Amino acid sequence: MLRFQPWKTWTVIIACVLGVLLALPNALPHSLLDQLPSWIPAHKVNLGLDLQGGSHLLYEIDMSNVVKDRMDTAVDGLNSELKKAKIDAAKVAEIGDHIAVTPADPADRDRIAPLLPAVDADLQIVPSNAAGEVDIAFTPQSLQARKLKIVEQSVEIIRRRIDETGTKEPTILREGDDRVLVQLPGIEDPEQVKVKIGTTAKLTFHLVDENASLEDAVRGKVPPGDVFLDYDPSARRPGGVVVKRRASVDGADLADARYTTQDNQAVILIKFDSIGGRRFGDLTKENVGHRFAIVLDNKVLSDPVIQEAIPGGSGRITGNFTPESASNLALLLRAGALPAKLNIIEERTVGPDLGADSIRAGTIASLIAMLLVTLFMVAFYGLFGLYADIALVFNLAILLGALSLLGATLTLPGIAGMALTMGMAVDANVLVNERIREEIRGGRTLISAIDNGFSKAYATITDANVTHFIAGAFLFILGSGPVKGFAVTLCLGIATSLFTTMMVTRLFVVWWLRTKPKMLPI
């Protein structure tokens, strides 16, 4: 254990120097870091919401419209399949969470079930309370799977939207079955971000039903398979338009959306992917001379007449946009549409003063703890205690350097994790020194006692640290938010503590032994 080959010595020296260099930017002001050459490490540990202030937003996903939209699509598909099968239906209506179908001929009831897979594979026949009626509903498993998928999609789309705004180190997590937590460090006025997050931005292209009576639609008499939509305020047109319920092209097929100006007017250039481009090309080719509506969040932006086929999957959206609104809409379209509406159920703003107080209190507490630990180790273990203190400083530097290199976000629980690992690092040195004392009392020579002290104490140290690491790993896997931050610093701190105890402290002891001492300094 006391043999230290040159490559090990240089590994320890390089690791310690590198840790200090990576941790140093955290103690320097930004003005000085900006003046340093680009090859010098300048990464700093990001401060969490509780340390630098910012905004805390908790959203709830409105699942009701998701089920309603899916039911509407199923009704349209079912009407189409009934027509193909030449089954006359006296009634096809949505009632709560199921679809009620009443065939004109009761003998046709048994012919409906085979049509469901063509409409939606997740539809099933459920018991009905009404005579002559067939009740159809989605399976509970499919609805639950759909909800989970919507939550995952919402988290990913919110993340992309926030990334587009340039917000550093946001925290975006799923909470429960239908909630999303968003924390924005450094953002004290989140109004613009809230608009970008909360806008659904669902873009669709629908054919206009030119045969439908607009007057009847305003009174609520909309033909089957159609829907009446109002014009978007940006269109600056009163009334609305009757369009086909089923979208011909979906904004999910967009590959890009960019804001530009043409003829002193703000427009949005859109480009579809290969599938969307083919659908858009077919739509325009087959409907030359007819109107189609560009719909955003169930509001019609415009309803131009298709003058000619538009191949290549590129187009533009015009309207009475301002440069800012066009830029924001392009951002939302690039990030993708939210699959469901988001409702804010909790909003908090943490001021920077509170975070500064936390940092100041944490710094003072850490310095006092470090001073007391240092005095304790020197008082009880003399020179070897001093070696442990020096190793503790390198431990902290390597840990901070690793967090800086990873771009980790430090929170108050993370500071607690760092403090815990500092205590564990000292504890390991206590075990080694006490074991050395026991070996000396047992009559061993100086070198033999130190060798046995390190080798036999390491088994206990390793067992203790491995169990702590396993606990930290499970906290990281199962936890969220601050719990994850605590787990990251804990696990990294365990690794650095093992390194400094097994390598740094031992290297100092080996160097001391080469001076050929006469007695043990502890």
C-alpha cells in the first residue's frame, strides 16, 4: 500500500491541479473570466432557483379536450365506415365518454363491431342501457397510455420552447400523472416565457366547405363532418368560416418555420418534411381554385384560394403580424404544438436577495465547519491530520471542478450533499489514523503499522462509501428536482472522497516516510 509508482504520483498531481483549475472560475467575477484566453477553463457551477432567484411555474395538462378531439375523430371515422357498409344510423352521438350508435335497422347492430378496427384499433363495444343502442368507447388502457404520452410530449415541447428563448439551466420535470414543473433561474418576470409555454400553437390546414351556409353555421347548424371556426384577431376580419373537421395537413409535419419580411410585411416561411410536403403538394394539386384555411389553435389565420399546385413542401403564412408576433409564432411552430392545453395552477417568484442570503449563510456555515474540522484533525492527529485537511481542500476543489465541467445546477440540497461528503471524507481519514494507532499499540513497526492501517481500513471505507453511493443512485433515479441535485453532489462527492483518501492522503504519507522519520506523529 505504501509503494507509489511514478505514474500514480503524476496522476494524483494532475487530478488535483486540474480540479483546482476547473473550480477556480467559481471564485472569479465574470468580467475577469471574459478577459481570459479561450483555452483556459471558464465553466462555472450554475446556481439553482433557490440560490439566484427566478420563477417557479406548475402547469396542469387539460386532458378533457384531448379525449374530446379523439372522440370527434372517431365519430367522423365511424360515420364514414357506416356509410361504406351501407348501414343507416338513426343516431351517432357523443355521450360523455362513449359514442352511442342507434342503427335504423336493429338487425344491423351486430355488423357495427367489425367496423371498429378500421376507425380506431382502441375502440370497443361496451354494455348499453338503452334498447337498440350500441355503445362504443376507448379502452381504459389506451386512454392511460395516451395521457402518459401527452405528458411526455408536453415536457419535451416545453423544453424546446424554453431552449429557444436562451434561458440557462431551466428545470422541466413531470410531476404526477398530469402536471409539469418549470423552474427558470434568473427569470424574475416570466410573462413572455409564460406566453411562449402556454400557447398551444397547433397549426392545421383544412379545406373550406364552400357549399355550407355561413348564416346557418353561425346559428349552430353545421353540416356533418364540418366545423365553424372564427377568424384569428390578427386576420382583422369579422365572422368565421366553415371548414372540414378533419385536417388535410397537420403542423406536426413541419420541418422548419422562419420569420422574415416581404413587401414590408411580416410573414412566416414554412417548410414541411417529406411526408408533409407530399400531403401539402397533393392538397394543393387536387383543389386548385378552391379555398383552404390555415388554422392556428382553432382560429383561422387566412383562407386563400389555391391558385396552383405547390410542390416541394414550402409555403408562407401571411397575416397582420407584427415582427415580434411573427417571430414568436415561428418559434412556437419550430418547437412543435402542445398536444393539450396547459393551465397554471401554481406560480412563485423567488427574488435574488433571498438566494444571496442563502449563499452567504451557506458560505459562512461551510467556512466555520471547515475551520472546526481542520482544527479537530490537527489537534487529534497532528501531521497526519494536516495531510487530511490538505486532502479535504483538494477534495472540495475536484468536486467543484467536476460540477463545473458537467454544467450541473447547484441548489441548497446540493450544498447539503457537498457538506455531507466533506464529513465522509474526514471520517475516512479518521478510520485510517485510528487503525494506524491500533497497529502501533499492537507492537508493529512504523512502516508496518502505516501499511496495515491503510490496507485494513480501506475495506471498511469502501463498504461504507459503496452503500452510500447506492443510496444516492436510487435517489437520482427515483427522485426529482432538488432530490436529484442532492443525489448528484452526493455521488460525485463519494467518488472524490475515495480518491483523495486512497490517493492524495496516502501520497503525502509516502513522501513523509521517505524522510526516514523515527516516530509516528499522531
